[in-house]
Amino acid sequence: MRKRACVIITILVTLTMSVLISGVALAQDPVLTVGLLLPGPKNDAGYNQSFYDAALEVQENIPGVRFIVAEYVTDAEAENVMETMIRQGAKLILPCGFALQYPAVAVAARHPDVAFMHPGGWEIRHNFGTFFGTTQLHYYIMGVAAGLMTETNKIGFVAGMPLGFTLGNVNGFHLGARSVNPDVTTHLMYTFSWGDTTKEAAAAQALLDQGCDVISMHLDSPIAVIQTVEAAGAYTIGFMSLGAQKYAPEGWVTGLGLTWGDYWTKNVQAVIDGTWEPSFTRGGLAEGLLEIAPFGDAVPEEVREAVLAVADDFKAGLIDPFKGPIRDQKGVVRIAEGEIWGNEKMGDFDWLVEGIVGEPQ
């Protein structure tokens, strides 16, 4: 499998050099060449597709931008891939994988005239910035949808790795569900991998067997979970790409989509203009980095209205999901009364909110 992945990378880096992503040949030199590294496939209906779709949007917004795209890039291969992109003219590099941050920092140090933007990282350099969506806060909205749609009062969550940000998504999901349904319990299962479809399907089935009738996830690709849930006649709430809905024609509720197109367009134009500066950017619905997916046909109108009302309150700054008092699974107060955990704390979770069934690590 690793040998095959490397071949794919080589072909993409070599061939995409002379064509647009759409396949239309460039009639003249590009106004900017951008290198896009993905840890998985561009059509995964999840994490990777959210970035690839953003690249397509940039090309629609700014004619003449060329993207060099490499899929299935590991941290061990990343530096060589980025160096190849830079030799082919890239002046902006988007290393869109959690493990690609430090390889990108190393390459950025060798190429001070190239801009780098990493999703979800924390390192800042004169030519290296970071961005991501405030998903932990906004997963509260998805929890509201789950809490209103469940008939068993058991909802499920399939997570890849027990990282702080992942636990934050689960906690936000559960708190949103509890806000409209105090009897709900959230059942959590890990796959300990971001991309193992066998484990993902098995975890989803285990949650279904426990009685969960609404299931969400934090994985690179949601397809295996969605298809397992759909086959069982239960409901799905998606995450990452808005393109996941097609895999649940009957049981789709809604989803939280990562929408980078406008943000990337702004930054690409700044690189072209010579005004780009690195930043530590986090945003949600109000900033255009997140979007609520369309509702499925099975969702009643009153549920749609309730979910959208909560989303509007988020945009207006009226909701603080992690406002104390909030207790963990053992009844210990983790967020004191009156205290608020904002975005700066979303990576600090090593505990789960009371009412969640599962282990924090």
C-alpha cells in the first residue's frame, strides 16, 4: 500500500504542474502556483475533500491560479513533496495534515520567500501561519440536532484518536444534545486511526447494537460510518465535508462542514499582491470557516427551525457551550460556575462530560 501511495504522489506532483485541477490547460503562466498536500484521497467526503473543494473554489474566484496536488502524503514523505512543489514554482504551500506541521516548518525555514498555511497547528513563523474552524464549540449545534432526533435517548460518536480537540468535539456534541434532551446519553468509541474503514464500520455497528439511533464522527472520512448507519435505518450527522450527505439518502440529519474557499481566496490574493502575513486564525459560522449542511428529508420542520435558531445565536455570540458549572464523568467540576472555556482551551480536554459513556483516553 505504501508503494502505491508513493506512485500516486509522484504522478500528481508531476502532471498537475501543467494543468488546472479541472483539467483545462493553462494558456499562459499562472498568476500563482500553490502546493496542496493531502494525507488521504481528495474524494473522501471528509477532511481531505474539504480542502480539495476549497482549491477548486479558489480557481473559480481567481483565474490563472495553478494547484499542484499530492494525495496520500505521510509526514516522512512531506518534506520531499514540498521541495518538489517549490522547484515547480509554488509560492504558497498548504500542508493539510496534522502530522505535516513540523515537516512544513522545516521546509519554510529553508524557503523564506514561500508562504505556508497549516490547518490546526500552533507554530507561527514569518512565513508560516495556521488556521482552522472552531469545531468543538460548534459541535454543540450538531448535538442539538441529535438530541431532538433520537428516539432511544442514546446517541453515538465514532472518534479516531483521543486527542484534546477530538474530546472537545464529543463534549460539545453531548452538551448540545443535553440542552434540548436532558435524558440523552452519548456513547463514544475510538478506532485509534484516522482512516481504517474496517474499524470504523465495526465501531458504528457496536454503537448501533447499544441502541444508538443517531451517530456522528470525527474521522478523516465518514463514509464507512455513514453507510453502516444508513444500512441499519438509523440517523447520521456528518462532519468535515458537505459532500457526505449523498451517502445517507434516507438517514441524513445535517452536518458540520469545513468551508475554506473564501478564506483561501483571500490569502491567495494576498500572496499575489505581496501583502500576505502569517496569522493564527480560528473561526466558525460567523467567519465563514464552518457551515451547517443541508437537512435531510427525514428531519421535521420544527427540528430544522430549532437547529437554525441555535446556529443564529452562535453567529450573534449568544451561546457559550462550555460555560460552567460543567462536571466530568466522575462528577468533578471541571469548569467552575461562571467560568467559560473559549477557543483557546479547546485543545486542553483530557476529560469527558458527565453523561458520556466511554473513556477519555
